[in-house]
Amino acid sequence: MTSFECVQFCSTSLHQETSMSSVSPPKEWPPVGNVSFENVTFRYRPGLPFVRHHVSFAVNGGETIRECGTTSAGKSLLLLTLFRLFEHDPSFSPLSIDVDTGMPVPVDFHQEQNSGRVVIDDVDISNV
């Protein structure tokens, strides 16, 4: 019954993700696999402190890199950002959900938002 209640809640109470216009990259994209993070700043959700500030680096296609750091340093956030599980454009960010009521919490646009760009072979992935 708990699973049923969870599915029922999610299907009736949560708002749909924000729609966006997408750009279709070329069919052979990415040809090389160059990845660059440009001034990326992010946190897990609004209200929490930023985990990474102004991260900028480039990785050429075929290179292997490693990231080291302490627990909770934000190592996995780089990968989550690359897979767009965290949006940098505030208009695409999902609403936060109040854990007590299950209702959406309005985004406070006076707070600094996630920012920056992730580019793969000259294509900004926020548009794909």
C-alpha cells in the first residue's frame, strides 16, 4: 500500500517539469568529445550553501581525468551536472517540494541561482 500511495501522490500532486525548446545537435555529435565547464556554480537545492564555485576546466576527447576530494566536497556533482540532473538555467530548474506538505515551494529568484555552462564539442548542453 505504501508503494501505491507514493505512486498516487506523485501522479496527482507533483507539477510537471518545465518545458523548454531544445536544439537537436548534428547526427554525428559529439565527434571529438571535448568537454568544458565554464564558470559553473551549483548547489544541491535552493536554501543550501553552494558546493562548487566558479568551476572552469576543459577535457579533451579521449583524455582520462580523476577528481579527488573529501567527503561532501561535491565530486559527484560534476558528473550530475554533466548529465543535467542539476540545471544551471533557473527557468529550467524544477520546483522544490516541501517534505511535510508535499506541495511545491516557490523559487526565490533573489537568491543566487546555479549558473555557468557545460559545453560538449561547441554545443551548450543546456539546449540539447
